[in-house]
Amino acid sequence: MRFYLTTAIDYCNGKPHLGTAYEKVTADVLARAMRARGRDVRFLMGNDEHAIKIEQAARERGLEPIVWCDQMEALFRDTWDALLCSYDVFIRTTEKRHHAAVQEFLTRIRDRGDIYLGSYEGWFCTGCEAFKKPEELTDGKCPEHATIDPKWLKEDNWFFRLSKYRDPLLAHFREHPEFVQPDFRRNELVAFLERGLEDVSISRRTTWGVPFPFDLEAKVYVWFDALINYATGAGFAADAAEFDRWWPADLHIVGKDITRFHGIQWPAMLLAAGLPLPKRIFGHGYVNSLGGRMSKSSGTKVDPKDIAAHVSADTLRYYLCREAAYGADLEWSDERLVARANADLANALGNLLSRTTSMVHKYLGGCVAADISGSPLVAMAAAAVDRVEAAVDACALQDVASIPMELVAAANAHIDAKAPWALAKDPARKDELAYMLAETAHLTYMAGALLVPIMPAKMGELVRRMTGVEPPKSGDWVTLRTRGLPKDRPLELGPPLFPRVDAIASEN
């Protein structure tokens, strides 16, 4: 079974920050979890390269825009690789395949009568690259980019008949309540639809962008061009068989600030082009720091590569999933990261692996041999697999992180309650000792396997030490309920997976 997952493509007018990384890391966790469940996954990430502010960033440095975009692609890819993001497709909107897809998309919509020439004037936020109604401004400023003054623009442009799709979209929202999540985001979009829709401008009189297929003096407006990248990444206008296989997308992961574009304009565009709608759109929250949203325009940002270099990419990934409910905002601080890393990973999980493997070697010759199939702890671990898979389906990433940690807590409590060091002193209790250490090892293994999508390097190593199975198979959940630890194979000793983290000072 296939699973097509996308993130929003990023403006490359500056290097990625932690707010940008939050979306990519959390989406990667979902992609890895789906692969672990046996799905054939296509995971798309990329750069949005046709914004006015990207052209400005290039010109300010004396570069042609495409040269700047080439440089930024390397920088973005380097960051995502450092954060262990396992994308299958990296798309750039300056690619020829994307230009062809946009022009084919526009042609289909025009042929259905949903594009016309008109004029438009209004306040334009260069941060959003979008026109804003007066009621959408706060004290004359865009609430998302309060440091940028909107500009009054008047242009003769091509328009998309967005207003035509109000009722079809409302019907789709009613018939598919799962279409936009979390629920409060869906409710916001339904309320917006009920107030009515206006047609939107989809061209700009500029030199930077995708050429309009039937107007040589126009370029496609960046927000129209960018949304089509999801279809481009599935093979639209290039490979019909590939597109039939991968479209519609199973899940779009986007920030809450652009949920309206993805939940209203993008579905309307697809309806106008005669294409199926994505199955689900999830709008996540912001990463906040120093009382405000972390972003390029606000000047409040943290370099995720610097943080990962200090605490490990796995530790940062765990924090981003565990610290806040997915969909809500996440409050970032170095102190919270250090506290979470030391309490959950160094003290609880890392210490569990060390004490379990050490005691198995000290008391049992390094091998787990007891039959624990009837143990309540084994049943608890099997139930955790079902719970984690349900959490993945719900995009409840905090639960994906916390449920395996319940197994860790249970294993540590089991060790403290059974006191294997005392059992080892009584030869008559050798079988009891072997049984309880087998239970503990099983819980450790199960927790590690379930955490592989979040911490692929560290948890791949944990599973390897316990089973000998190398990544990526160390993250295979398909037979997780029944496989268990291989008997009579020595568990491998090793250095601590999570050394304690010292205080860090990220650059804000």
C-alpha cells in the first residue's frame, strides 16, 4: 500500500531555522513510521523559489536569482540531512518539470472556463507573498509579518474563479470531516467558506517566475505556482502512470498560517483541473521563542544544525515530538530541551539499556533465554504497538513519543521492584531472575523499535545491540507484536547512547 506525504516547500531567502525544521522533522517521523508499517512511501520536501523576496535576496548579493537558489538548495539539503530527514523527492519550483506541470495545470483550468483577465488592487504583504483584506490587517500590518509594511498594489492580472467552488468545498468538508485536521483548523476553514469566497489573482507582472502559458508578459503568482508542486512531485504532466499511482496525496503537512491556502485554494484548483483532492491536510502550530513565533522576518530564530551538533539530531527530534501536542504551538527554550534530554533519554531510556544489557551479561552470560510469552508486560508491549500505530494515523506525535516511554518506565520500575541483584544471590531463584530480565529486555527492545522513526540513529543502534538487526530493518513494525528478542543471542554492550547534556546557548 502506498503513502504519499508532503511538507510545505520553503522560501529560500534565508537559511532554515528551527521553526522550519519542526515541520520537516515531524513529517519525517510520520514517513518513517509508515515505512516501518510496510507502506511504500513517497515523502516530498523542497524549496519555493519564485517569491519576490527570493529575487530581492539574490539581487542584494549581486547574484542572479537562479544562482542564489542553487546555493540555497545545497544549504537546505545539508540541514535536512543533518536532521536525518529521509525525503524521497526534493523539488524546486524552478525545475523544468515543475514549469511544465504548472502550465499544463493552468491550461486545464482555462479550458474549463475558470480563468479570466481582470484588474486587482489591494494591500500586498511581501512576507506572505499574498494580498490582504483590510480586516486581515492589525494596525495596518499583517499579523504574521508585523515588521514588514504592506504595499498597495494595482495590476491587470489573470484571475481564478475561486468563488465558484465555495459550495463544492463546503460539501466536501461535510462529507469528509477528516479532510482538514486538527478539528479546530477545519472549523476555521468552514467558517471562512460560509462567509463566501472571492476570485483570486494568479499572475504577476514581474520577470521572475513560471511563464504564464497564454500571456507572454505575465508570470504565475507564486502561491498558485507553489501549490502545484505536490502534483509535480507525483509525476503530473511528466509520467501519467506514476501520477496515477501516487495521486492523490495521503497527507499534506503544513503550518497553521498557510492552512487556508491548502484547505481552500488548493482543493478548488484541483477541482477546476478535474483532479482528485488530497485525503488529508494537517496544520501544525508554530515554534515560539522569546514570546513570539520563530521566523526569519521576526529575527527570532535558532539554527537546528547547531542544536543537533550539541545534543544529537535524535535528541532534538525527540524533543520536537514530545514537548507539545502536534497542532498546538511549541514553546522552545534551551533549558527545556536539556531537562527533557536528561530526564527522558539519558536517565530513563539510556540508563535502561545500559543496566539491562549489563545485568544480562553479569547474571545470564549475555543471553536472554526465558519464555515470557504469557507475561503481562509482553501483553502491555504488544498493546503499545496498536496504540502507537493509532497515534501515527491521528498525527498525534506527542503520543508516538510518550507511549514507548511508558514501556521504559515500566521496565525501570520492574527492575527496581524485582531487585535482580538480590535474586542473583539466591541460586534457587535463577529461573525467576532469567524471567524478569527477559521481560525487561523485551520492554527495552519494544520501546526502542517503536521510537526508531523519531530517533532513527540512536534507536537503530539500540535495536542492533539487542537483536543484531541492522537499520533500516531495525525499525520494522510489521512483525513487532510477535517477533520478540532472538533467544541465545548475546546482547551487545556499548557506550551510553545518551550522555547527559550540559547547558547550551542557542543563538536567537
